[in-house]
Amino acid sequence: MRSGASPPICALLFLVSVFVCAVLSSPVLPGGAEASNATEVSSSGSGKEGSFADIIDRALQKEFSESEQSGGETDAGSFNNTVAEKQAVLETVARVTTKKNETKEEKSFQFHDVFNLDNENRAEDIPTLIDRRDNVFIISNPKSKYPVLQLDLRLISDLVVVIVSATCGGIAFACAGQPVITGYLLAGSVIGPGGLSFISEMVQVETVAQFGVIFLLFALGLEFSTTKLRVVRAVAVLGGLLQIVLFMCLCGAAASLCGGKTSEGVFVGAFLSMSSTAMVLKFLMERNSIIALHGQVTVGTLILQDCAVGLLFALLPVLGGTSGVLQGVISMAKSLIVLLMFLAVLSVLSRTFVPWFLKLMTGLSTQTQTGELYQLASVAFCLLVAWCSDKLGLSLELGSFAAGVMISTTDLSHHTLEHIEPIRNFFAALFLASIGMLIHVHFLWNHVDILLAAVILVIIIKTMVVTVVVKGFGYSNKTSVLVGMSLAQIGEFAFVLLSRASNLHLVEGKLYLLLLGTTALSLVTTPLLFKLIPAVSHLGVLLGWFSPDSSQTEMGCKGDILRADSANKRINLMVQGSHDS
């Protein structure tokens, strides 16, 4: 027994002796540091001088320098250097921390305290900073002596509140026979700052919820084939641009006639021309209207609006007077060139790299007998293309839709859609709830008269303008009206345009509040508009405005409608596309 166990013991003793020799043979620290260490060890007493633990401690002390061990300590010199390098502006802020050791006074129970993590029950309190404008900053990455895992418990709590409230709102409205989207919106408005103020980190929640729009458009790209897009490309591209130009001209002329600023009017026109991509797509998918002709025209117009976002951002500094007209035209032309180059590169990749990559992921998923790797690869591909689009000055929405279209050209589009749908539905609900948090119930109630009048006016004008434009491309009355009603709301991206215009001092405070409230109320009324679409279609047929079979005979251009054989070909094309999707 002993002879069999001696080789491992000998090997262990040999390794220990080598380690001790390596430590003792290390160079002596300058300045007599070795002697001082020896003195400290001898003065510690306890008869443990030269023990194995002391040797290891000395080795670690030589390995890790004092500067690395004192990572949590800061000095004024490093702070001043950081301020100089970043060209920062010093400002007085207040640091708020929770006092744990003081006597706690008994207070009555408040329901809001259930969702508030800033109380005495927290195991680890994260201080907050408040500047002179009462902006609250949460220290999300405090400097620590050693790298530690840090959790943002506020964000976890906020996400739990949003998800649970959205679920309750969706269940309540589903039981009442109403669209669940309305439940998501109203649930967000109840828990948001304009309601019970359960959410403390609005920016973080809205950032996470932005994935809802990304995956919505990615799934749309998977279902939206290029063959279908060619059918409506004329009205989508030319008609969509014409709508934006018409809104800008009409609002600019109205502002000039009323004695206002023409620049403000042009901005309001661009602001009103945006429609809600996420909400419209959600309704079209729920009603299986994506494959219908009015659904294709609506989706094509929404895609054009997403492409035009970069151009509108380049136009804002010109309207605000911060840049010249020539500079604005150059910026818009640059954005257009970048867009065309980006689409050209994606077109090449969709024919070369994407099919090979998807087949590789399918093979690996078959080997591992699980679909999680393919699902992760699909999500990563969508986010990568969306990120590249955003870095090029385009929009995340455009990039995610382009990623879906790239996969739709392969035979694995439906397989990819099956993996993406659960993720899309979850983040879409989270996004709609976050949009609801921007709706201030008290503000809407206090100004409900003027805001309701503004929303009705916007819905009527947008429906009429869009209907006239679509009708001008040879579509039937029914398709034109349905597209106009589908695009009658103001999109959630208008919040971003409005914030940008406010920073450029393009809009005043009163106009800002009016546009903000009108946008919020128009999003709330969007489910009602879609509920009215079947009734409007039936009423149009009864009054003779719509032909009963218009949904089967309308196929785009006016000259093509006169040809029965061409119409039949397009009908067969749509039927085949619906079977594919």
C-alpha cells in the first residue's frame, strides 16, 4: 500500500520544493523591501516565521503591485486629468445615500413602497446624484477595489413591474374582446411617470424595449418577400416620398399664412408624416392582413418612412438655423449615398454569405439536437445588421428589416421565423408598454379638449392625404381608404424627432407640449381606428363607394388594371406568396 502511494507524494513534494525555491530565488526588491518584509514577519510573532502561508503571501505581494491592489482609491490629480481630457464642465451635484444606522420612524404603509427599492430592506444601497435641474443619475458602475459582479436591482424591479402589468392589461382587454395592444398601452400609462410612478429607470426600460421594434421588423422581413415588394414598389417609394413632401408643404404654407414660422410648419409636416411602424405591423399581423394588397402598400410605405428618418435628421439643423442650406443638402445626399451602398452590400451578402451561414447553423443544430444555437445565430445576425445600419447613420429599424429580407431569399425563412416569433412577441409587448409610459394620464385629462380636437384633425388630414396619394397610383377606393386609415396615427419615432427639434430650439414649449400630447393620444386611438376598418369597408360597399370584389381585382398601376390577363397573373402571384408565407 505504501509503496503504491509514494510516487504521488514524491511528485507533490517535488512541486512544492520547486515553488519554494522559485520564491526564495526571486530578486530582492529595491530599497530594502525584502528586509522590511522579513522584519514584519518576525515581529508578527506566533512562531510562524517562514511558514508555507507566509511564503505564499510574499509571492502574491510580489506578483500583484500596490497600484493594482489600491484600485478603489482615487486622487484629485486623476480626476482633474480626466476632466481635462474629456473637456468636461464641472457642475455641483448632490449625492444621496440611504442612512441605515439612524432610528427609523414608523410610517404608514404605502402601496408604492412595494415597488420602491430605495428603502431599508436593501442589502446594498447604490447612491444617486442629483444636479441643479433635478435630473437624477444612478451610479451604475461604481469604482471598486476589485472586479465584482454588480446588479442593477432597480432595473430588475422595473422590468418585473412592466412585464406583469402588461400581462394583466393584455388579459383584461382580451377577456373584454378588445385588442391586447390597448391593454399594453394603458398598462404602461398606469405604471409610468404620468400614473402611479412605479418605474424609476425610464431610459433603461425603454432601451431594452427597443428590441421589440427590432424583432418586429426582422420578422416582417422574413415574411415579406422581394416579389411582393416589387408589386407595390412604385406607390411605396414614390408615394411615400410624396406624402412626406405634401405634409411638409401643407404645414409650412399653413404656418406662413397664420403668421407663424415657416420652419416650424415644415417640421410639423415632417413630424406628422411619420406613422407607427410597430403598432401598425402588430395589428396587420393579428388580422392576417400582411398578404392583402392594402397591407403590402402600408408596409411598403412604413419601410420608406424608416429609410427617410436619416434624411429628416439631416434636415432638422437646416430648419433650426444651426447649419446652412448647402450643408444640409450635402448631409442629405451623403445619407442617401450611404443608404444605397449599404443596401448594395447586403444584396451581395444575401446571395453569397447568408445561405452558407444558415446551412452551417442548421447542420450544427442537427448535431447538437437542439435549436438554441440556430436561434441565437438568427438573433445575432439581426442585431449585427441593425447595429451596422445605426453606425452608418441609418436607423435600427431599417437594418433589422433588411436582415429579415436577406434571410427571406433562402429556404430557411420559415424555420427562422418559428424561432424568432416567441422573442418577437415578448419584446413587442414590452415595447408597447414602454410607449404607454410616455403617456401622461393627468396631462391628457387636463388638456383633453384641445388634444382630442388636434387628434381628430390629424386623423382626418392624414387619411385624406394618404388616400389621395394612393388613389393617384391607380389603386381602388377601398385600398386607398384602408391604407389611409392604417397610417392615420403619429408614429412613436416622432418622439425622437420632437426631442431633437427641442434641443435645436426649433419648437417652442407650447408647441412641444401640443405635439407630445397629440402623439400620445393618437397612439391610444390607433386600436379604435383598426376596429373601425371592417365597418368602414362594409359601409363603403353599401353606399357603392367600394366594389365588393375590389380586394381581388385591384393590383396596382392604373394601366395594368385594364388588362385582365395581367391582373390574373398578379392574383396568382399573391396566392402563391400567401402559401409560401
